[in-house]
Amino acid sequence: MSLLRFIGELATEEYRLDPADSLQETRDNTWFLSSDEEEREQLSVAEVVGAFESCAVALRARFAEAGQATPAVFSVWHDERAGQLRSSITSLPPDQLLFGATVRQASLESIVDGFLHAASFVAWSELELVDEPVEDGDREYFVDVWHASSPSREPTVRRSLA
């Protein structure tokens, strides 16, 4: 399963944490994970969640062993438009993640479930035709994100990642 292997490899990547340049930090440390419909059908939520939790544990241990002074937050979310799971490591606190939308903490299970069971495409018959532009200035946008912090920051997820 290439998705599970790729999630495991996230724990071995090099990450640059630079609180003074959080935009570049986010660009350097964000990963796009996708899989085809056939692979998603074969995966369970528990398998993918387990892979991310193992990755978070490995990253915590690696950062602690290296004496990392800068706090690190490992985040996972489902980009529905792109059909991808995304993950990132940043020095920003969870409430300051760079999304351009309100960040809501969500369970990793719900994010993975949304990804695994998302439609691969939207049929033309399911699209709604509108004659006039839709004003959405009053609409608030949300991104559901799961995150785990390195030991140097108070944990934001209150369940065991071991």
C-alpha cells in the first residue's frame, strides 16, 4: 500500500522549523498524499490512522532526541477539492495555522474516513447550475485539522499516540 508507506516516510523527512518565517516553513514542510480509488477501497480507517499515529510518535521521539528547541506541530487534514490528505509540520501553534479559514480541531478518524470515502469525481448531473453569481461574503470557511505537538509544547491531543 503506497499511502501507508508514504505516511511512514514522513517520519524520516527533513523539516525546517523557522518561527520567523512561518510561510516558508509551511511551504517546505507540507506534504500532499493521495491514492487511487482502488487503494482507498482496500484501506481501513484504522490502518491509516495507525500509520499517522506511528508517524507522530516517531517524530516526537526524533525531535526530542535531537534536542529540538523549537516546538513542532504535526497536522493532518483532508483537502476535499484536491482529493488529498495533507500533512504539515510547523512551529506555529495550532490556532495560528496558515489556512485562510477557521481551523477546527477534528479527530484523525473523521479526517481519514472523509478521505477514504470521498467520491473520486462529481458527476455533471450532481452539479447545480446557477444563473447569477453567489455572494458568499458572509460565509465562514472551516478546515478540520488533527494535530499533535512535540514534547516542547503542551500536547493538544489528549489521547495516547503510542
